[in-house]
Amino acid sequence: MKMKRMFVASLLMVLVAFTNKVQAQTKTKNEFSIAQCIEYANKNNLQVKNALLAIKSQEAINKEVTASAFPTLSANIGSMDYLKLPVSLLPGEIFGQPAGSYIPVKFGTKYNANASLQLQQLLFDGQVFVALQARRTTIAMQQKTAEVTEEMIKTNIHKIYYQLVVSKTQIGLLDANIERLQKLEHDSKELYKNGFVEKLDLDKIAVQIANLQTEKLKAVNGIELGYIGLKSLMGMPVADTLILTDKISEDQIKTDIANNQDYQYTDRKEFQAVSLGKKLNEYNIKRYQLSYLPTVSMSGAYTKNAQRNQFTFFKGGDWFTTSFIGINISTPIFDGFARKARITKAKIDLQQTENQLQNLRLTIDAEVTQAKMNFATAINTLDYQKKNMQLAESVYAQTKKKYEIGTGSNMEITGAQTDLVTAQTNYIAALYGAIIARVDYLKATGKL
């Protein structure tokens, strides 16, 4: 039994090691710039995939529309065995019978066979003609819808990516504060040994260190959640490793905006999509208007028929040929005003789209104006908080010197440290705000 347990334990260890090795091999390490993240998302995000599939679906529909303009050719072959031959009634007068009498007569043969080729060609149909014209616009509409989806994903990736980049600065400031307080704690312990500070002063410093370590733990956890969110947005497996290679600076934030002051409505993907929708509505009106015109089609057939009293179709005998070609013109006369109702609805749809375009212009103007104001405020706040943080660092440095030479109190050094942490927290928040404002402004102007 002991040997058996040892064997089972060894086997489990081998399986665990093998599983860990397989998992390690399946994980992928990705070092991505912002452009690479967006490229990856365009290939792997499920929303983008569905939008691209919609393009392929529209291409298939367009091929079906195109098929309406091509001739159709079909073949048919059949055989019939009359268990009872059909009976026809002939007037009795033909055979010298009294007037009004009928004589039943069976016509035909027991076996009949036929083989035929049939050709159909649409020569003119107003609705099909317009549908052929609209094919390119329908594809462009689906492509633009996909671009709108991609831009939405792109916007969110920019925000999360650069927030994660800035989070490195946040962790760096927290580490610096912890290191600063740990050094202060070490120095204070030496002063405590010599009776220059009280035990209470050491406890206050220890509390501050614990608070900062807690803040760092929260920040690290938030960063991990941010990476999970970014991977999910990109369509990347959570188990994969993602390393962000781009950096962002205050100067870069300001320069990017300075170079994107002008904007056009047509720069926005949403505006382009609605404009294409307007064009499709115009095609719709034209389609219903042309439905008043006649439909012209051509048809033809070539048929071989044979009749036998015995099933000897494959042993020779006569096959009789029938063939024809014809033109069919179908003219609509009255349909209960259905076409008129369709045209009226299509015109209303067009007017709604025009109103949507006008509303979108107003919305874009408002978004750009608001985004510009928010960005200006964010930049001013960032500059102010940076100066405030630098001032807090200077105050802390001077207070620490006073404390070290014995002219400052523990309360002063604790207060200076608290003010510094607050100033740093406000700076990070301002930096985050500036990044979000930058992305919102670039999106509003269609320059993201």
C-alpha cells in the first residue's frame, strides 16, 4: 500500500509539472505600442469581427442582386406512367349518335416522357436596376459601420492604455514616499534611542507607512484590473502577458492637441455613416418610383416528348420536339395605392435622415466646444497641480532638514508628508484627466 501511494503521488507530481509546462508554453508575451494594441483589437475584438462579417454578408446579398440581371437556365426530365388513361367525351353526332349524347374515348399512351431546357432573362425591371446601382453604397455603408465600431474600441483603448502608462508614475511616487518615510523612521529611531523624540512620533510615522503601503496595494490591484480590461477590449486572452511600450509626457499631450485645432463634420465616422444612409434612402425612393414602369422579360424553352405503350424510351423510337421563345411585358395598373404609400414612407425616411445629419452637426459642434473647454481646464489643472506638487516637495525637504537638526517637530514633518502625498495624488488625478480630455478632444474632431 505504501508503494502504491508513493507511485500515485509521483504520478500526480509529473502531471502537475506537465500541466504547468503546457500552460507556460500556451501563454504569449506581447510588447505592444498603442498602434499595435489597436491593430490587435481590429483583428480579435468580437464586435469588430461581427462588423466585418456584416460586410461579407452584404457582399453575398449584392451577388444575389447581381444574379437577377443574369439569365437563368434550368433543365427538367420526367416520366409518367398512366395507371388509368384519361378519358375524354366526344359528341355523339360525330359517330351518328343522337344529338346531345357523348361517347367516352381514351386518348394517349400508358407511358410518357419529356426532357426540356428552359431559359429566363430579365430585360428590364426598375427595382432591380436601382438595386444594381446601390450595391457599392451598401458595401460602403457596412464598411463605415465597421469603422465606427473600430473607432469606439480605439477610443477606449487609448484611454485605458495611457492611464496604465501613467500608473507607472503613480507607483513610482508611492515607492518614493514609502522609501522617504522608511528613512525618516530609521532616523527617528536613532533619535528615540537618544531621547530626542517620543515613541508616539515613531508610531505616527509607522501609521503613515502602513497607509502608503495600503494605497500602493490598491493602486497595483487597480492596475491589474486595468490590464484585464484592456486585454478584454482587445480580444486578448487574460492569461497572456501584455507589456506597454509607449510613453506619454505633458509636452506630448499639449502638442497633439495644438496640431488638431480645425475639424470638419466629414472627419467623423458617424457623420460619414449617416451620409451613406441618406444616399441609400434616395435609392429607395428611386426604386419605388421605377416600380410604376413595365417589367420586361424573355423566356424560351426546348422540349423533347415521347409516348409509348411499353417502357421502351431507351430503345429508340420517335421523340417529338417543341421549342419557343417569347417576350413578356408586365404593366402595373392598380395596386390599391401600395406603391404610393411606399414612396411616401421612403421620402419620410429620407427627411428623418436629413434631420439626423443636421442634429449630428449640432452635436459635433457641441462636443468639440465642450471637449476643447475640458481640455483647456485639464491642462491648466495639470500645470497647477504640478507646481503645487513641486512646492509640497520643497516644503517637505525643508521641514525634514529642520526636523533632523532638532528645530522642527514631528507634527510639522507629518503634516508636510501628508500635504506632499495629497499634492502627488492630485497631480496624478490631473494627469489622468488631461489624458481623457485629450482623447475626447481628438475623437470629437475626428482626428484620433
